[in-house]
Amino acid sequence: MILAHHPMAKPHPKDRTVLEPFAEFDPSKTSPLSSPSLSISAISLSSQNLIHVGTKDGKLILLSSNTSTLPNPNQDSISTVGPLRSLSITDRPIDSIHTFGEIDRVLILSDGALFLVDSLLLQPVRKLNLPKGVLAVAKRLCHADSASLDWAVDGGSSIQRSQRLLQKLGGGIWVNGTKSRASELQRNGNSVAAVAAVGKKLILIEVDAGGSSVILKEIQGIDGVKTMVWLDESIIVGTVNGYALFFSSTGQGNLIFSLPESSGLPCLKSLWRDKQAILLVDNVGIVVSDQGQPVGGSLAFRHAPDSVGEVGPHVIVVKDGKMDLYHKRMGVHVQSVLFAGEGVGRCVVAVEESGIGDIVVVATPSKVICFRKVSVEEQIKDLLRKKNFKEAIHLVEELECEGEMTKEMLSFVHAQVGFLLLFDLHFEDAVNHFLQSETMQPSEIFPFIMRDPNRWSQLVPRNRYWGLHPPPVPLEDVVDDGLMAIQRAIFLRKAGVDTVADEDFLLNPPSRADLLESAIQNIIRYLQVSRDKDLNSSVKEGVDTLLMYLYRALNHIDEMEQLASSPNSCVVEELETLLDDSGHLRTLAFLYASKGMSSKALAIWRILARNYSAGLWKDPTAERDSRDNCTSLISGQMIAAIEASKLLEEISDQDIVLQHLGWIADIDQELAVRVLTSEKRANQLSPEEVLAAIDSKKVEIHQRYLQWLIDDQDSDDIRFHTLYALSLAKSAIDAVEMESLSQNPNALKLAEANISDFESRIISRNPVRERLQLFLQSSDLYDPEEVLYLIEGSELWLEKAILYRKLGQETSVLQILALKLEDSDAAEQYCVEIGRQDAYMQLLDMYLDPQDGKEPMFKAAVRLLHKHGESLDPLQVLETLSPDMPLQLASDTLLRMLRARVHHHRHGQCFRRLGESTSVSGRDFKRDIIFKPGWLVNRQT
């Protein structure tokens, strides 16, 4: 029979579609006897769905539907569902039907008796020999972890399994008062168990595939049982007074809870998947475990249902031609379907006992309507079409938690939701979903940033989604199309046509600029996170390059420079023209440097430094007032020089280094020194070329570089030592001249005009003479005559003394120390170093006859005689003394000299006999030299 969709089975438009009707059947077309009381059962036999319908006149009608012939859910087509055959059971109404799929049998309750038929209604009806007056019957539902499962699975004969069960239950095999049926059970193989309520007893029976049955045990129960389920070892019964629990193994029972006097009839349904049952109290469903304990919260239905079923994670209730689905765990309402008008009478719902089948059957007194489970994919699509994005994600997460959906599918749905939200102009929410998708590729975003075709067009996955959103286009087009859709929705709303557009957008339409900025900001956020993913090189290039595009679009200069200056995969060819045209030269310089294109980077820093100086370019990151212009100029030039110097410190190409050395030195000589003396480059520069390239006016650079060559590079080149000494000497001369000019303000002003501010600071803050003196004393590799020639006409007397000493000109040294510097201690120390008596006599002569019109230095002479006179020849001293020298100044000293002379003479005659060359005090003059290097730096002018 060809049956179409039921015209009244319509889901609510805002509901999630879990079930959809696909066919209906009218029993009156095959049997004129219809009634308001129907019983239904459904089983799956291979790919064929068998539906058993019981009527009030005692007939059992078999309907069939093959799952392979079900129509496409997206098409409004028809399906073939029709009757196979019918069988008269009794002439009384059929109260309930229970399918035993394991043994291909159907158990029927009618007029207080139980009947057994095969599922295809091909064999005669068999009536079970049980006491009259069966009130209710329930099939035993077992789980894999059930304690008494051993008798219900393969392994041993049916009678062995029955005997084990009977031993557990404490009963025997009783059929019509005999045990003769045990052998028949053994021959027929598999069996199932059921419980029947008869009067106040619960009778446990076992039925095998051959239709034979065995009474396993009788349990003292309660009277008036209306409904019943058997879960593993727990039998839960419902009466008008309440619900009670009995254990099949022990026979013990207890009350779960009582029903109020005003409540309706009890209704009970097993939730087989969770080893639970739902007990109804009017319109409230209370979920209990197989131990009778409440589990979680209760389910509140709209009305007290006529019948309850379970499909997947949902509970189905029917009432007055309406079917409602509720989520078992969360208790939320999921779907409503209207399949008949109000007042249609009692309705019944039936599904497979396991709750995992695809078919749900609902019956009214006149119709049988078949529903099928919509695939999860179609459910998600339906929610997305209705823009119920949160519900779609909740569904996928729920299915993933229950193991019915993979993590990959969850990621897929997050990405799909993200694209739908993006085209709905909800960019922040869209990117939030993109970031939750572990399978989405960053390349899927590329078409929203750069128009096709481009370098990365081939990387974009094609046709990966359900076609619920338009193909990707640049963000500008997304925004423009979205704004047009909003305007269209506003027009339709005014015309009275309902739309699914965002209410906030309809009430307060956003501006294009705000939407575009939000889109770019959020795509930036996605690409920033994507940079940390493990991507192939091509995708990395796209991510970084397009990220730079978006930074530039919003003029995020700090982010642009940070990306360009850090390790990145940007494609320079895609960015250099863009950045150059937009004036983002600093970013371009950083980008060149990160790609090893140092020459191009240095050229940009040089241009920027020049433009800063000329006022042709300003930092676009901030606007400064006139008071900060000078600071901005200096800092801009300095930044350019610093960044350039960082590159030059690592470059071994001498031509490039020297090419840029000059402008960097003009800005900061310290940076220039760092460039020249860098240890980071692989090959050092040629000192000759560097020295030739240094501007002669950049004295500090020249000296610092030479010092680095000598001190750090351990150069022993006489040229470098001499150049360094000459440079220091010239600086020292300039410093002395500046010091002398400081007494004359006008002359000082004129001198300062001829030197740079930097050199002036160097002269004033550096003890250049000390550096010169230290170097002249410590180095033996410079040419002292060349240095002496430079400073000959200057006042650098101590430096001259050091040089004369290097040349061995003792007289000149003593003249400078004694007469020019008047440093008696230094002069006497130098005599000690000479180690000869004539040096003292020479010094004494200089004190007494200083020449050049200078007065004799009698005090210095007396001091010299006092300290060293004992070692001098008294006759020579007397000959040297000036006639102008007051005798009383030297009389005491002369007497001590004479006494000491006699004493030394006598001691010298011991020692001559011994052939020793030691003094009285034991000093060996051959080995213990008096010379002490470095004495000359103890005193300064």
C-alpha cells in the first residue's frame, strides 16, 4: 500500500527535528473493526521493520517498512508502508504486545491471558498455561553487566541455563504441574524471561524459540498491578496506590513511593539504555535506578501523557494527538509534533525495547503514524538553517559525550557555525567557533582577505561543508552583502513578512566602517592563534603575509613592526610595494632585515634618518606638538641609527659597513664604535680600510677603534700604536688649550665654535691626558720620536718626560721633572732608577744652577743632599755648591756626608778583600736593580 506523509503530523517551526513522519496506516482499510484501544509493538528484522498493531476485536495486524526504501529527508516524497497479514488472537481487546526479538516471538496479553505467536504471524497462536487473570506482563531486560546474565547467553544448553536461573531464583520447572517440558526447552535453544502479574503474585516465566514456556518462580506481590517493567533483577510495578520494587532473586519487595489520591493511573516505562525507569505522577516523570532510587531531576511534561517511549537520549510522551520529546538528562523540551486533532482519544507510542531503533510508531483510535529518527547530521543542519547555533553545538557536544559523535565532527560543526555567523556579520562569535575547531585550516580564511586568484588560492579546501553559507568572498563584500540583507529584512518586516534576521541589527543597523573594523580585528585574532599551529610552509606564508595585510588595513603599526622584526613567514614580494606605498617604511625595513636583505633594510634606515633630519617624515604612531618636535627628531634619527647599527654589527661585507658608517657616526659616535668593534660578525673588517674611512673629525671613533685593536685584538702593529699615541696626544693638547682658554671667555667662545658639541663633551668629561700617559708608559710599540715631535711645543711636560725616558735622554727627563714640573720626588726616584751617583750630582747641579734666569732651588738641593748625600763624593759636592748658598743650610748635611764617607770607605775595604759586590746592608747591586717601572705616573701637572 502506498501511503503519503500524514497531513497533520507537523513539527513546530522553531523545534529541533529529531523525529519526522514518513507514513500512516488506517486499520479500517483491512479490518472494519477499529476501536479507541490499540496496542503497538515494533521490532527490526534484518533491514525490515515489523510493526504489530492490536485492535479491540482481538486482531493482531502486521505492518512492514523497509529502511532501504525510506525517502530522502530533504524531499517531500512518499514511502511504502503497508500490512503484511493479520491474525485473530481472541475476540476481546488486545491489552499489550511484547516482542521477544531474540527468539522471534511476540507475547500478547488479552482478556487476562497470555498468547505467543511468531513475529511474522505465520504459525498458529499458542496460549500459555498460566493462572487466569493476568493483569500485566513485562519482558526481562538484561544488560551485559547483569549478575544473572549467565543463563541468557550462549554457553550451555537451555535447560542448564534454566536450572542455573532456577537455582538462583529458588524455584523449579513447573508447567501444568509437570516437568516434562524441560527437555523441550533444551531442544529449542535460546530463551527469554518475562514476569506476569496475576492477582497478588508475580510469576516469572521463561519462553524459548520453540514457543515452550516454563514457570521459573512465584513471588508474593501486591494486588491491582496496572503496569510493570523488569530490569535485570529488579521488577518495578505500578498500581493506583503507588510504585513498588521487587527483586527477582530474593523475592523481597518494598514501596518506592505512594501516589496521591487525586492522581491519575500509574504509567511506567523502562529507560533501558541507562538501566533506569521513569515513573509518572500525573504530568511529572520521576527517573529512578533499577534499585528504585531517584536519579537526577524529574521531567515536567505539559500534560499527563497517555503513553511514554524512549528513543536515543530522549523521552517521548503522547497526548491528545500531540507528541513531545524531552531530553532525559537535561529535562529540556526538544520537539513537538502535532499528528491528530484534540479530542482524538487515547494515543499510544511504541519503539524498540532497546530504545536504539530508527522507527517510532504512534497510534490513535483510527490511525497508525510512523516516524523515523532524523539523522544527526540532518538534525544539525536543520538547527543551523533555523539559526539555532547554540542548540546545534549543544547537540553535537552531547552526542560527543555519549560517544555517538567524533571529535572531528564537533570541530566540523564549529567551523560550519563559524562561517554562518561570519556571513551574518557576527564576526566575534564566528571566530570563537573557528578557534574551537581543531580541523579547520587557516587557509579557509584566506579568500576573505585576498581576492582570488592569488598565491594561496590552491591551498583553500573546496566543498568541505554542507552548502549552508555562500562561497567565501573578501570581507568588504561580506559586509556589503550583509548590510543589503539587513535593509531587505527591514523592508519585509515593515511589509508584515517575518524574517530570521538579527533583531539587534534590525532595530539598530550597524555602520559599514564599524562592521569592517570588527571583521578585520577578529580575523586578525584567528590568524594570530593560527601562527602557533603546526602548519606547512605555504600556509605559514599565507597566515603571516595576510596578517600583515590586516594590520596595515587598521594601521596597527606596533603589531606590524613586531611581526616584521620577529621570526616570520611573510612573503616580501607580496608586501614591499604595499608597505612602501602606504609609507610604512620602518615595517618594511624590519621585514627586509628578517629575511636577510640587510642592504635594502639599511637603505631604508638611511632614508628615514635623512627624512627625520629634514622634517620630511614623521612617526605616524603619534602626533606631537611643537614642544616635542625636537625630541621627536632626535629620537627618530636615533632609532634609525640604532636599528641600522644592529644590522651592521653582524655584517661582514666591508663595503656595506663603511658605506653606512658615516651617517650613523653623524647621529651617534658610540653606535659607530659598536659597529666597528662588533664581535658578532663572522669576519672582521680590514683595520687599514676602516681607519681610512673614519672621518678625521670623528676623533673619538678613531681613538676607540685603535684602542680596541690594541687592547682587545692584541695588535702589535707599530702603526696602530703610533697612530693611537698621536691621536691621544693631539686630544691632550686640545684639552690643555681649552683649559687655558677657560680663563678668557672670548677666546673660549671662539675655540668652541671650531669644534663639535660632541667633541667638546668628550674633552670635558674624559681624562685624556691620563689615557695618554698610561699608554705612553705601557706600550713599547709606538714611535716616541714622532709623538715627541707632535707635542714638542706644548705644555705636556710629563708626557715629554715619559717620551725622553723611552729615548734614554736622562738629562732631559731630569730637567723636566726638576725644573719644569718641580717634582723633586719624581726626579730623585728617576735618579734611583738610573742607579749612578753622577745622576744625583747632575740633579744637584740643576737645583743650584737652573739656568734661564730661574732662581737656585736651595731647599731642593739641601733635601737631595740630606737624603742621598752620604752616597756622594764630598769633594764633588763641595765643588758643585754655589757660593751663594748659605753655609748654615748645608753644614749639618756636609758633616754627615763626611762621616758617612769615612764609614763607607772602611767597610768597602772588608768587602774588597772578599770580592763581594754587595752593600753593607747586604744588597746585591748586580741582581737587585733599583729601577722601578711606572714611577712616572705618580704625579701629574
